[in-house]
Amino acid sequence: MISLEINRLIRLATFVMVFFCAYQVSGQDEEKPAIPLDHFYAKPDNVSSLRLLLSKLHFGLSTGYGRTFYKQDLGGYSILQQQDSTPLLFSNDVDPTTGNIPRGYRYWFNTVEQSDNVTVDPNNDFLVSSDTSELIFRAPGTSIPLQLTLHVEIQNRYKIGAGFMFEYHRVGEFTSKNFDGSIASITPNFGSTFYKKYFLILGGKVYRYYDYVLSVDANIGAFNLSNKFNKGLIQKGVFFNVGATIERELSEYFSAFVRPSFDFKNFTINVPESSTSITTNMNAFYLGVGVFYRIPELKKCFLKNCTTQVNHQHGNKQYRSRMHPIWRKQNPHHGENYPRLFKYKKKNKKKLHPY
């Protein structure tokens, strides 16, 4: 009997102890670990405010190819084409049937070259007026641009920033749209030149597919022609560029992109000793390729022999891994950077590596 009572007391005491322990565990704060990790790990310091601010800036560098479509609508003018000569542009107010044109222009692209008292031979010369026919001159242009941009992303979607473009450019011959066989072409008086652009960037991301992002953006700003243009006669407006950026995110801080876009711009050249002017449209198509980079908010780990693959802590400082190049994920999930096992790669064709 005594041993039976002792066993009952032991069972009762065990039950009370288990119940008490369970009650104590359930009463703990769920946000705090059961083991006080603060005794083992230092609390990390916050990232530098300056570095955190700089990490919001996206730097862009790109180049590519551009095709410009020059167009001049010569409404209000007539053209005289003489044998073995460049076309003569003159006002519709002048009557060429008198046999003399008191004032005309042999060149009217980047400057104006005047020619006075030109004799007209109605039997051999070709005459056409914009009153009866459409007088349009066109020329191609090719460009190799180099572009630098800086923008920030709001809510990881909207873009706002600024940019600069330095563009190597060549202009082809101007030819008549409707009278190519009757009116001679006009060759620019320079071989190549450089254009500059300064612009604001406005845009936003509209679609994402895994690491691919599609953005629609616009550049609005001013363009600067070179000194080969007579700036005393030329008036410029703003230019407008709209395009789509197809971006491939290689890491959290580095991405490559392709951007097709179209430019709308023109300039007007004032004709000397006249109240008239000629407008030259310079609309252009561009295909750009480049990269975006932003400064990581965490410094690279200072230990050269550290092999940690993800963001980690030394003391009270946080660092990113030094194991990955900038075009790889800096804080990857398992197998994210190298999803294909080494044993399946071509460099292991001799099967020397089992993994």
C-alpha cells in the first residue's frame, strides 16, 4: 500500500511539473526567442544614411545606332535647276519669266549661301514652283550615340532623372522627293559633326516577367548643334524622345537593357535679307544597348577569406558576400546564381567533378 501511494504521488508531481512548464512556455512573448540570442550576437548597426541615399541612384551608360530622317518642306519657294549647277532656291514672289532672278540661294541647310542676279534660260533650265508641286527635300543621317543617365525609382516603379547624350553624326545628300531626276542633289558642306542633348527622364515599369522588366519612358530636353551650323541664323526648339526599355536584371544592383526609341526635333534657319525661314525636321530612330548600375547599400565583406554566400554580419556590422561578381545575385537564394550543377557543364566534359 505504501509503495502504491508513493507511485501516485510521483505521477501527480510529474503532471504538475509538466503542466507548469507548458504554461510558462506558452506565456512567453512569441517575438522573442526561447534562447536569448542577444547574449551571442551583437545587434547590427543601421546602414549609413549617405550610403543608403546613394543606393537609390541608378547610373546608366549606353551606346547604339541612330538613323535620322531629314526633311525640308520648301513651301513658298521655287527652284531653278541649270545644267552643271546646284539648284537655286528663290521666293515665289519672284517672276522668273523676266529672265533674271535678283536673289536666290544655292545652299540652305546648316547655313545660307546667297546668289544674286541669276540669268534664266527658259529653253534649257528646269523650273518648278511649290504653288503647283510639292517641293520636299530629304536626306539620311547616321549616328553613334554615347549616353549617360542618372535616375531614381519611386516605389520601385516610376522613374525620374536626367541624362546627357554625345552623338557622332554624318549627314547624307539632300535629294528632291518628287523631282529626283530633274533636280540635282545637295551635299552638306561638312563630312561629320557632333550633336549634344540634355534631357529629363520620365517613365515607369509596366510589365515584369521573372528577371525581365519592360518600361516605357520619355526624354524631354534641349539639343545643341555643332559650330558647323550658323547659330546666328538658326532657332531650335525642344526635342521629345519616347521609347521602351527592355531590361534584364542580372543582380540586385546591375542590369543590361535594350531601348528602341524615336526622336522628334527640328530647327529653323532664317533666310538673310528676307522675312522667310526654312524648317528642317530631324526625326530619328535609335536602338540603344547599355547597362544600369546602382551602389549597393551594404559594403563588400572585408575578410578576403570569407566564403559566406549571402548578406551576413561580423560583429555589429552587416556586409554582403564577396563571393559573387556584381552581375550575379549578391544575396541569392539556394541555387539561384548557379542553378546548373557543375557536373553538367562543358568544362567538366571529362567527368572529373562528381557534382
